[in-house]
Amino acid sequence: FSAVPLPVVIQASKAPHQLLTSAASDSQWSHSLFALIPSWTKKVLFKRESDVSHLPPEDMSNMSVSSEFGITLQKCGMVDVERDPQTAYITLVINNTNTLLSTNITDLILMDNITGLRVQKNSGNKTTDGIQIYRKSFLQGGEHFAINYSALLDTEEMWHGRVLTLPAKLTFRSSSQNKTHLVLLTASLTVTEEEKTKILYSHAISASAFFIAFFVSLVLTCAVFFIIYRTQILKWSFCSKNQDIQPDLSQNHKLEHSQFNSGDLFSEDIIMNDQIIDILSFEEPENMRQALEDLEVASLTRADADLEASRTQICKEVIAMMLKNMVLNHSLFPHVEKKISSIFKKRFLAMEEEVQEEYERKMVALTAECNLETRKTMEAQCQKARAVNEEAEELMKKINEKPAVEYRSLLDKLQRLEQDCLKRFLFIKQEEYFAKAYRELAVTQRKELHTIFFTQITNTTSRGELKVEAAKTLVEGYSKIQGDIEELMDFLQAFKKYHLSKVFSYREYLISKIQSRDSHVSALINAAAAQISSLINKTERAGHLPESHLGVLLDRAEAEINFVKQKFDHDLKQEKQKLCQKLISKRRREMLQKKEHQKEQLSLGDPFKTTDDISQYLRHWKNLLSDHTIEFEELTEKLDNEASEELKELLFSLAEKAVEELKRVQCGVLVQELVKLHVPKLFLQEAVEEHKKEMVIKHTELEREEHDKNMAAEELLQLTRQKLSQELETGISEQKKRRSWEQSIFMQQLLSLPLSLSEEELLRMRQELHCCFSQVDSSLAWPKIRARTLLQAFEVEQRNTEVLKVEQNLAMTNEQQHSKMGKMGSRNRNKLDILKKSLQDKILIYEDSVKSENLNRIKYELQLEKERHLRNLENKLGEYSASLAFQKTVKKSRMLELYTAIINVQALLFEQLNTSKTLSKLECIQILEAHNP
């Protein structure tokens, strides 16, 4: 045997994130076909006589990490040592096929470390940090997403300890129970250089091994290709029904729909709107409005992304149209226009890539920060709860009575409320973090767009490719058009907000109807159930039923009632699940049809890009996006109403069956039992008939009550819509005033400058104006998110104050009780009663509803923040103009100093010439007069 260095092999290992636990099994068969392929393909790729060492199967088993949502991230690979340099084949798999936990996930960002590798023909975006990034907007439950690429091992890269660690990090959003969670997963891959022993085979053994390996490989090859073929057939069949699900990676990462690269309008709105079906069907009545509010914030955030994408597209196309119009007006040569347009396109593309990378970095950092904050906060809460529980256990050991059980129940309820409130507070707080990051990036992109325009105009003018007059005309036109674009975006934003508010006010109306409907059905079933026990008690009071049989009959009646109610609940849940699948399928189908129609309308807008009239182009955008918003609202309202009506029919049909079943229990089972006990049939018949009349009356009362509630809800809906219409007009008017005010501020800044501005300085001033002017608006989601954050902060503040008062009262009461001497058992019972009263008071504090003064404080705070924001913009513009004036003053001062120095030198020179008799005084005067006419 001879020892030789072994080529590099790859070992995949599990590296779970510190906040998550891995769901990967230790078994070598625990993973799907992807875990088996690398081991098999390695044997095929490498020739028998090559210097190869095969890793045992267990080295490839623990190579995935999974989240609580059933999402598994796997990274595995192999090395082909026959090539020079050696080539690594890497596979990344995001698996969302867990049948129990899988859910739809969005905003997937996969950051793959490629340090020490030279990637060949990859489709990710390589960054300077040795990271390539893949993005995907949506991955449906039950699907997986695979990435394959090859890379050359960089022999010049110095590995620390001959080990190269290549982790992959995945962040995504997952919605569960109508709440959005941000999750971070990390899976590592280790490249290790090892040694191996080269074995010299005998020819007979080698030949035998070759034929055996060939036969086994052939069988495995056929089997695996057959499985892959069948899998692909199923996958293609599934994709044909869901055309918007992932295409191949090489195309998918370019067509993503993200916050700052929106290419597929309404794609996420369709998925997001599925959640309303879950809210209407399965959400608890008391949690429906909160879930709807969360959905509203998510929809507003999505709308902000769409509007920002439209803004960027309009600005870029307007610049291109302005350049083309200058060519038509003979103010610009065609070849110069092509060159400038090409530069603009490159700069815009680079800008979007930079902003997208910054967005991804922020999302990863914020996700990690929020996960850490959540973990620390919840750990502190759990430690506090454990300390309270230990104290309670010590106290309850001394008392073996019913009050101890009641105390334990109250304590558990309080701790659940505390935990729920803390989770809600963290959720709202972290929601604000992300909203602030979105807004900052949107503002950055707007400012960068203006900077690109003015920089390129300055550079082109300095190179002589653009005349000064043409540049001036272009800048003035740009400033005017930017005002029109801001006005257009203000209108579209207000219009979008109005129609989204209409959608959610209608959904609140549907929730009111559902709640009154549920109470109607519950009251009807309870009334039918109450008649059963009422018949037994009435029979006993009439003296027809011995008291010894009363308890037995009541127990049996209760058992029958519980069975009917449980069957009703079970059937309702099962039928709702079936109905929801049907409703979601129908909803997606109609949404997709509407989306395709709207995409066709957008494509028909291309001729407007070549028009000479930019105002007509902007009007086209205004009309098109307004029509799309109205159509989307009408379709959403129609689908919501249809879903509500189908759920109503299902509920009433099952409730009717349940009532009939209870009648059967009363008239069949119970009456027969009473007849066996010799109760007069006439008495039973009269009682049953009386119950039937009572049920008719009860049913009529419930229907009238439900009708009155629905009418009140409908009136509230009409009032809300009228209020929204007024707010639309008021909002547009106030925004126009705000824009004109900011414009006047700009003119004041220009007029207040004591010195005239050069063309370059005027360009910079205009650029600063547009950067400030583009921030006068506010996003759709931010006011809502900020209001939720303020409300949570105010509630926490008030709650803590009131809880502190309760604890202070508890401490004072304990001191008073301690000062009184008594028996130990009596003292413990008194202490337990005091603690129970304290817990009840705290529970009432946590269950208390929102106070009106909080809402007024929120409105006031939001108004103050808006005013502070505008003042900051004005101050920023003022600071810039003051800085410009100061620079001019300093420059002028230096010029004056230079001029004075030149005059002094000149005087000294003439004095010297006159003294030396070189020039006479008269000649000196003539020279000065000649140079100063």
C-alpha cells in the first residue's frame, strides 16, 4: 500500500440556527430522493481506477435544517476529481412538502456562501462578500424548490486547517393563524481535504467487481430514472393547473415580485386574499377583527410595493420619452440620445440591484434581530411565570381544597393572557421595524433616481455632447414632469387607500353578519337542547316521574345532547374544510383571470411610450391603474360575499339537522323512556306540542333579531363608505395644499439667496428639491402600523400602571393579614382568597377593551409626527441652501483676497519701474488705462 494525498471531498452537516431546532432525522433514509442522489452519482462520475474515497452514507444524512412550519433547507454536494481543476456539484433544496405542517411561504431569500469556489454558469447574484443570492416570491405548500450549480475549487484560496465551511441561509415569511412570521434557517456544508490509501487491486477481483458494479449501477440507474420520470410527470401535471407556481430557476429569479422589483402585479394579492376565507371560516368570533386588521396591514404593504414599482417605471419611461421628444424637436442628435439612454438604463439597472441587495441584507438582519429579541423577551416571561408557579405550588400544598384548584385555574388564565399580550406587542413592534425599513429603502431609491438624472445631465453637458440650452430645457421639463408625477402618485395612493378601505369595511360587515349568524344558530340549538331537560323536569313536577328516575334520565339526556353537539361541531369543521378548498380554488381562478386581463391591458400601453405628449401618457397610467383598482375591489367584494353566503347555507343546513336530531331525541328516545315509566301519553303529547310552538316562536325571534343586527351593520357600512368618500376628497385636497406649500418653500429658499447661482449650483439645488419633494407623501401601511404600535404602547403603559396598583394593594393586605394572629390553616386560606382576588383584578385589566382616550392620543401623535416630518424636510432644504450660500460667500471672499493681492503686486511693480527710471509715471498711467478701459 502507498499513501497519497486524497482529492477534496464534500461532507454536509447539520447546522441548526440557535433559535430553531432541527427536524432532520439521524437515519440515512430520513430524506427524500435528493439525499440519495449524490452518493449514487459519485460512483458513476468517478472511474474505478481514480484516487477516490467514498464517504459512508451516514455522513450525508444530517444535512438539513427545518423550521416549526415544516420548511426544510438542505445543502449537499459532491466533487469530480477527474477534472483539473476539481469540480464541485452543489444542490440546494428548499422542501415544503411536509403534509402536516406545510404552508404557503413568501419572500424567500437564499444566501449561499461560495467562498473558495468559482461558480460556473450559476443563476444567482454574486456579491463581493463571496455570497450568491437567490430570490423567490412564493413557494406553495406541498412543493419543493431546487437549485443546482457547479463550481471549480479555487486552489489559490488558503483554507484554514484544510476545511472550507459553506453555509446557506434562508429567510422567508410564513403566515399561520392569520399572522406573518419571519423565519431564518441555516444549513452548512463542509469541504474537507483528506488523505486516503491507494489500494492495488488484483485483475480478477477488479474484473469481477467491475461487472457486479456495472450490473448494480444499471439497475439503480433504471430505477432512479423511472422514479424521476414519474415525479416529473406528476410535477408537470400539477404545474399545468397552477401556472403561476415556480418555473425553472434560470427564469424564476429574474421574474420575482419583491418590494423593489415588482414584475407581476397582484400575484401576492391573490395568495394574500385566500386568508379571508380562513378568517371567515375558522377564526374564533372574538379574534376575527384582529385577524382582519392584520390582513389589512399586509394588503396595504403589498399595495405600497405595487405603487412604488409603478412610480419607478413611470419615472424611467418619462425620462426616455423626454429624450426622444428632444430628438424630434431637433434639440438632440439621435446618436447622442441613444448613448444617453443606454447610460440611463445601465445606471437604473445598477441602482435597482443595489437597492435589492440592501433590501435583502436588511431583511436578513432584521429577521435575526427580531428572532433574538423575541427569544430573550419570551425567556424572561417564562422565568417570571416559573417563579410564580413555584410559589403557587408551595401554597397549594398546604391547602387541599377546591379554592386551590380555582386559584390554579385563574393563575393559568392570567399567564396565558400575559403571554398573548406580550406576543402581540412584539409582533406589532417588529412589524414597525420592517415597515420603517421598507420606507427608508423606497426613499433611497427615489433619491437615487433623481441623482442619476442630474449627474448624467451634468456629465453629458461637461463632455460637450449636450448643449447648455438643451440641458436647461431638459431639466426644466424634468422638474415640471416630476411635479405631475408626484400629483399622479398622490392621487393613485389616495384612490388605492379608499378602495382597500372599502374592501375591508365590507369584510367587517360580513364578520358582523357571521357573528350574529353564529349566535343565532347557537341559541337555536341550545333552545332545542333545553327543551329535553325541560320535559323531564316538567314531568317530574307534575308527579308523573319518580324522583329516583330523574337523575338517570337527566344524565342520559345530557349525554344525547352532547353527542348531537359534538357531531354538529365535527361535521361543520369537516364540511367547512371541503368548502374552503372549493372557495379558494374558485377565488384563485377568477383572480388569475382578472390578473391576466389586466396584464394584457398593461402591455397595450406600450404605444403610449412613443407618444410626444407625456401628459397623455400620465393620464393613461392614471386611468389604467384606477380602473384596475376598481375592478379588483368589485371582484374581491363579489367573492367575499359569495363565500359568506355559501358558509351561511352550510351552517344553517347543518344546524337544521342538529335541531332535527335533538327533536328526535326528545320525541323519540326520551318520550319512549317516559312512556315505559308509565307517564301519561296525553301529558307527553301536550308537552311536545307546546315545545314545538315555543321553537317556532324562538326561531322567529332569532330571525328578527338577526335581521335587525344585519340592518344595523348595513347602515354602519353605508355611513363608513360615505366617510371614506369624504376622506378621499379631503386627503387629495390636503396633499395638493401640502405640495404647493413645499413648492413655495423652495421658491422662498431660492429668493432668499443673496447671490446668483451658477447653472451647476442650480442643478444641485433642483436635485435637492426633488429629493425632499418626493418624501412629502406617506406610505399606505405606515400610518396604520404606527397607530397600532402607539396603541400597544399606550395599552402596555396603562396596564402596567393598573397592575402595579393591584400588586401594591396586595402587599398592603398581606401585611395587615400577617399582623393578625390566627391558625396556620385559616391564615393560608385567607392568603389564597386574597391572591385569587388579585388574580381576578389582573385578568379584568388584561381583558379590558381599548379606551377612547387612547384613540384620541394616537390621532394627535400621528398628526404631530407628520408635521415634524415636513418641518425636517423644510429644514433640510434650508440647510442645503444656506450651505450653498456660504460656499458662494467663501468663494467670493477668496476671489477678493486674490484680486487685492494682484493689485498690490501690480502697484509694487510700477513703483519699482518708476523708481528705476525704466518707465515714466506717464507711461505707467497709459499702461493701466490700456488694461482697464
